[in-house]
Amino acid sequence: MLYGNLSGLKHAELRELERLYRRKIPVRSIISPEAAKIITRLSARLNRQIGILITRRGRVSHVVVGNATGLFLPDLKEYALGHKLLRGLRLIHTHLKGEPLSNDDLTDLTLLRLDLIAAIGVSGGQGLPGKVYIGLLKPGEGQDNLYEELPAEDFHHISLDFKSFIEALEEEMHRTARASEKKSEKRSGKKTVKRWTEDERAILISVSTGPRWLQDDSMSELEDLVRSSNIAVLDRIIQRPARIDPRHLLGAGKLRDIIIRAMQLGATVIVFDQDLTPAQGKRIADATELKVIDRSQLILDIFARRAHSREGKVQVELAQLKYRLPRLTGKGTAMSRLMGGIGGRGPGEMKLEVDRRRVRDRLGLLEKQLKSISKARRQRKAKRARTGIPIVSIVGYTNAGKSTLLNALTKSSTYVESKMFATLDTASRRLRFPKERDLIITDTVGFIRDLPKDLFNAFKATLEEMQDADLLVHLVDISNPRFESHIASVESILSDLGLSDKPSLLVFNKIDLVSPDAVENLCLRFGAIGISTLEGRTLLPLLSEIETRLWP
């Protein structure tokens, strides 16, 4: 298939262009002499630029015809970047007047992440290859150091070993990406634990017109979430526009800068702190050719990997399907392709509608399963209520130390990890006090600011279990600089659940990480009890206060 400006071309000229696809280019050469002579001769005859895109195996993937001053490259989605730093294609094209690489050439090189771009001058009446101008991307983080132009050489004197060159370039780019990752880890003081064979590398983006301090706090929390997903953070970009662009959330110029930055650092995913509409997510993904996710999608992904119980898995899948249903769209001809095969003939049903119907059917099934699980939970609650044993629920922001506190109080071994949303399944344990007094203490899923609506609704049945609690222990990580906003977020969620009037006890955890004077002042200011779940002696005042509250 030929691309570009084909109008007015004769049948013989089209056939000659098509024969370029049969040319095998040596893997160590940027182009073979035979192929170069063909495109320069045709350019001279047609008075149009001609370009060919070549894979690293030496196969011609695209033949493009332009006009006298330039050419437009076709869609290259067949050669998507994915986790690669370079696309694996090089563009060799002609310049009719033997001029150097143009700004458009260098822009294509940068934004499309081509292996290399070369312009061959057309000289003489026979259209022989003349001087060659070569541009290539450079590793590095400087905005003014994106590409390099090699000195012009006569075509027949080019000695560049393309295979060795491209291998060395990619190795240097990987080294730069690793250095950026280490720099980010050093800045945040947190290290990403990698588990995947192909590591995800992210750029975090926040676009907001709200207060700057709130945007900074939210971005810091987003970075914690991303690292909890074992994704390396390469860079953080904060934009504060006068108004939000409804198409891409950020402006076209900023989006271009992000594409270049992602290319420089070797990013594979862009994570937005704001929730994206389905249309915004698709447009940004099409423009950047990278995976694009938003805050809600990230939290859903964390929940999906951390849920272990049957109830937790059902709740997470339900939330994910509700999130994805409005984002289920067809691409290109898939929108009009009718389902084939037995049962699909005749008027048929569009594949997209089949997919949507299957999602709705699955949603109905999951909701029935959740109702069945909720019924069993209510029966267990009724049985506990008949025993008359008080119930204490530990609530708080994610990663506040709730599971560690449960283990410390009851000498149990509930799963604990210093990550956001390490616990998604509720756990209940019995705790015995003097005078033959017992209580049930329950660990709950952690809260977070702007919890996705679908996820909140899915976990509402689990969170409503706190309604039977006689006392809520609100645990707060006092070492977190954002602990006051965490308190406000938890109180807001409790209010949404109708639990704001429930007796509660504010407890500051991790006092071993804060100066004693600061702990004392904060406890007096908020009327809280200070503890460290790693130091058993600090739990005695908490136990005494719980006993006083339940058995006055």
C-alpha cells in the first residue's frame, strides 16, 4: 500500500513505487544504494519528496509520497511504542534541492521517536543520491538537548553502522531512564519494588485550578499510590492553567512537552491525578501512544491485586466493570463489524453491543452474589449481637497502621505491609479484658481522599458493618505531614455512611517517628491518645480508655 500524495501518478510509476516493498535493506546500512537510487530518481521525475520507513530487520514497512517541500507520515500504530524507548523504524526520504533536515523532519523524529531520520539530496538531471543529512535522538533530560544532527556527507561515503549505533543508543537511553528513576527515589525517599519482567515507568501529572498546597498534597499521595503498585516514578508535572481544557485536560503545547519528556525518560505510562472522562483518556492516549490512567483507575487496580476474600474480589470486580462500561468503545471498523459465526448471521448484533451486554449481564450476576454474601454477613452479625459482646472497629486513612494495631492488641497475624491499601478484607478478633470481659475488635479497609464512587458503593456493605460498632477507634498516622487532611477525609466518609454520631476515639499512631514535645502538643490539641504499634507499653493508655468507654 502506498501513502500520501498519489494524485496524478501513472500506473507504471505506482508499480515502481510498490516494488520498493520487495527491497531488503542490509541491517547495518541506513539504506541500500539501490533503494536510494530508486527514490532519488523517482523524486526528480515526479518533483515530489519520497520517503520509506524501514524496520530494524531491513524490511520496508511504508512508502510515502509527498509534495515538493515535504511529506506527511501515515498512522504508525502497527508499530506502537509500548515499553520501547524507540519505535524501531527509521525514515529515509529525499530533499529535491539538497537542503538540510527541516523543523518538520526534526519534529517527526522527536514526537514519533524514530530510530533515525535521513534526508538524501537529489543531484543532477538523472536524480542521483547527493549529500545525506542525518538526525538522531540524544539521551538526556535537558529540554534543549533532544536530538543531534550529524555533519552532512556524500551518500557514497557514509560509514555509519546502523545496527551497532541503534543498540548503543538504546542502551544509553535505558541508562538515562534508570538514573532518572534513582533520582526520583532519592527525592521521595521511597524505593519502588519491581516484580514485573517489563517494568512500568510513570510520569505523574496534575492539572488543577484549586489551591496549590492541595494540589501538592494530592500529588504526593498519588506518588505513594503509584509506588504501591510497583511502578517506578520518573517525573512529576504540575500545571495550573487559567481554565481546564475540556478536550485534553491540559493545553496542546503542554501535551507536546509531555510527549517529549516521556521520550527522554523512557516512560511507559502517564498517570493523572484527576479523573479523566472516557473521551479525554482516549484522546491523550492517541496523542502520546502511551498507557494513560487516572487516579480512580489506579486505585481500582490496587484493589484488584490486593483483594483475597471472595467478597473482596466480587466487590472490586463490580466496581471495575461499572468504571469500564462507559469507556467501552469500538475502534475504527470494529464499530460496524457484525458478530459472525453460528447464531450471529442475519441482522446480527454489533460486536460493541455484545460486549456491553455481556458486561451488564456480569454486573447483574455480581450484584446477586454480593447480596447473598451480605445476607450471610447479617446472619453472623445477628449471632454476635445475641452474645452481647461489644464491638470496636478500627477506622482510618489507608496505611495508618490499622492491621498492625489489630495484631499488637490481639497477638494475631493479620497480613501487614507498609503500602497503601495493603488490607482490603475485614478481619475480626476477640480481645479479653480483666474481670472476664471480652470484645470483638475489627480491622476495616482504609479510607482515602476522593475514593472512586463505584468503589465506595461496592464496599458500602462492608463499611456499613461499622454501624454495629459500640466504639470507633480512629487511627491516624501522626508522622504523615498530611495527617490533618486525612482526619478530615475519614470524618467526611463516616458522615456519608451516617456514622458521624457514633462514639469514637482519636488515636495518633507512629509517635516514635515524631518528637515527644510535638506528640504531647498534638494530643492535647486534638484530644487524642498517642501510641506506637511497635512499642507494646504505649498501648496501655489506649486499652484503659477503651475499657472506660465500654464499661464505665
